[in-house]
Amino acid sequence: MGRGCEDRNCALPLGFPQDCSDHECQPMEEPMFGLIDCSTNIISVFPFLVCVTVIYIPLMLFGLLGNILTILVVWLRPHMRSSTYLYLSSMAVSDLLILLLLPLDLYKLWRPRPWPLGDLACKLTMFLSECCTFCTILHITFLSLERYLAVCWPITAKTLVTRRRTRVLIVCLWLGAAVSAAPVLVMVGVEDPDRRECRCTHYAASSGLLSAMMILSNMYFLIPFCILGLVYSLIGRTLCLRPQSSRKDQSHRHTVKMLGVIVLAFVLCWLPFHVGRTIFSLSLGTGIDRQETHMDTNSNLDMLFYLSAAINPLLYNLMSTRYRHAVHSLIHTYSPTQSQQLRMTLTARHSTTTM
């Protein structure tokens, strides 16, 4: 799932497990910022939360700017509307939504309760996070399959891969991700009116729904991971056996290289995230002292989660000359100096025609 729905808090900032072996946790009506309150044990984590905030805010701004530029470049530049960039622009929408939810996660990290937005907002934000997570994974997988067809079966790709079909498929990917994430609407909520905390419900934990969703989430990573490994092995083998004669082959190599870097970043960000979360989920209730370990690990894994949503536009800019030129063209077109020059030109033409 998106992030840490399995946590069990007792007046703790988000991501802190209840671990009070010698003292009973006394719920606080208004927990203090950056403090763990466990009866007589108070541990200040204010510097840690400040560090996380200092990292999260620039990451969010950088990711928002990059993903907005990607969407604008594809939809305002007709020559950028190839099937590959249609996938990338849709994936940018998914990453943009994930980053827009980051302030709420940051708020919950500082102040886990009371949740200020109500039960419906709690359900919708967690659902949207999960849906976008699944959607990003599906986009990377189907984009790689499309590249496999283009490189290994070029004649078939010309028939099957069209812009219209790509748009229809993208809509289907979003619908599939939404259906897969739908159980989250039942799993999370604000159960206790006194504590008002957005978290997994007791029903989700007792019914086995939480475990089932954890399995689904891991399958959403493991199956695409295997598919991507197979697909890029076949693409690499085909390109190695084929002579580098035509410009089309060189274009394929360049595109595959860019996508390979994107997939590598995806694996590096998501593999630790899934492994760490699964280990923590399996260790719940074992009585092991995990207070500091879980605090550090959970925040680092969340950082990787948001890094994966922010880094893709930077990779496009580094790896694709076509994308880089399109971004520069877009920025120059809508820059103030360019707009001023355009107005001066139009004014001069109007003056000439009226003379």
C-alpha cells in the first residue's frame, strides 16, 4: 500500500509504533508537536522532524515543477505526442497527485491527531495515494511493453500502437488502478471521535483485509519487476544482434536507454520501500523494541517514495535531447521577455496598417 497503514499509534507521530513495555500509554487529547508521550517517557524528536521537513519541502517543489512542465510539454507541443510521451505525461499526472498529498503526510508526521479534515477526506487521500502508486507502476510496465513491440516486432507495433489506442489504454490503466485501490476506502477512516486519527480501522486488521492488501501491493511490485527484467533483456538482446545502421535503430536505442534509467530509478526507490514495509508488517506484535529503528526506517522509505515521484522529469531532461529542447522552447515561448516582444511586434504591425 501507499504508506504505513499498518501503524498502531499511541499519542505518537506517524510512523512510531506503540512500544511501552513498562508503562501504559495514556492518550493525549492534543499531542505536542515532535514529542512521543508514553506516560513517564517523553522523547523529543523535534530535530529529526525538522530535518525531514527541510528535505520534503524542496523535494515537493522540485517534483511539482518538473511534472507540471512534463504535462505542459506533451500537451502544448504536438510533436511530443508520441505514444511514449503520452505514457510519460499520464505518469506525470500520477506523480503530481502523489506530491500534492505530501503536505498532509508531513502534517500527520508532526501532529498525528486530531485529523482536521474528517472521515471522508481521510479515506479519499489514502485511496488517491494508493491509486496513483498502482497507476505509476502500470504505466512503467505498459510503456516498456510498448517499447518491446517497437524494437522486437516493429511491423506488429505499427499496426497495434496508435495514439488513439494508447489514450484508451491509459484510461484503462487508471480505471484498473482505481479498482485495485478501492479496498482502501473500507480499510481506513477516523474511528474514534475522541482521538480523531486517520488510520487503518480495527476491521481491516481483524478481518484480514490489511494482510490481503499488503499481498496485493507486493504483487503489484513483484510481477512488473519480473516483466521489466524479461522485457529489457529481450530488447537488449535484439539491439545487440541488430547492426546499428539506420537512424530508426539509433532512435530506439536512445529511447530504450532513457526508459532503462527510469526503470532503474523505479527499482532503486521502490524495492527498499516494499521490503522494509513488509518486514515491519510481519514483525508487528512480536514485542521487539523497534521505536528508533522504525522511526528512521519509515521516514527514509517515505522519502524514497516521494523521490520516485519527483525524479522522473530530471531523468527525462538528462537523457532526452528532444524533451530538453521542448522544455526550453516552452519556457522561452511563455517567458515575459518573449511575450513583451510579441506585443511590440503586434503593436508595430497595427501601427503600420493604420498609417
